[in-house]
Amino acid sequence: FLMHLLFSSPCLRFLQAQRAAVLTWAKELGAPEVLLMYAVKKTQEHFMRLLGTLTEKVTTALGNVFYLNAISKAIAMDFANPLTHFAMQEYPEDGQGHVFQVHHGSKMLEDLPDGLVPPCVHVGHAIYFVNELRQQSMGYTMTQKTLSISSVYNTCK
């Protein structure tokens, strides 16, 4: 587990030869139960199967390719990581006995500058963009200024 943690660190990128050298060095120093490189690879593959892929490749109808991050999985992994979960801040903030959730919610819906609005939302197999024309179930079209999954489900055909 510790070798997987070291070799998959986003701050330290190890080449294959460097990984093998670290394992050989640990074995030469007499560290107990040092895995072979093959076992480390299999362990990493096992962890990836358990955790799933965080990034999904999406191709638009026009052929543009981009990648969507599964933010819920990334946040869950951050909360599960004992090194990062103590430094995380959850929102809405605790108002020291006062409830400010409505205040924070109204800031997100009404006071958010246009430059900070998420550009799109991914629902099922469709991607909806801010400021694009959409046909509503009533038959008329509208331009969506902000997006939420519930607004897309309720208004799109």
C-alpha cells in the first residue's frame, strides 16, 4: 500500500526505471516484504478497478474531444485520504449557530459573476451549455443563463 501511495503521488512522478531502483534499494536495505515490480503494478491495477476512472472521454456531435472529471469521485477520494481530509472546507459554511445556507445558495444562484458560471452540465449522454438555445417541453426556446441538473431535466425534451 505504501509503495502504491508513493508511486501514484501527483507531486512525484516516477519513471519505470526509478520505481524499480527504489524497490531494489529498499530490498538491499533489508526492508521486510518488499514487492516485486510486477506485484506493484498488479496492486495499482487492483486499486484502479476499485476506485474507478476519474476522467471520462467525451466526443461531441461535431467531433470535438474533451474530458470530464468525475468530481464526486475526486471529492470522495479526498475525504478518504487521511492526509487531505482534515484540510478540506465544506460549504455552506457553519455560521456559528446561525444558518446561512439560504444566503450561500442565493449567492450561487443570483450573485455569481458570469465568468464563474460552470460552462456546461453533463446529464446522461447529453451535454448542455450555458447561453445555448434550448427547446422546452412547452414548444418555445430559451437561453439558459445558469445550469443545474434539475433545470435541464425539467425543461429539455
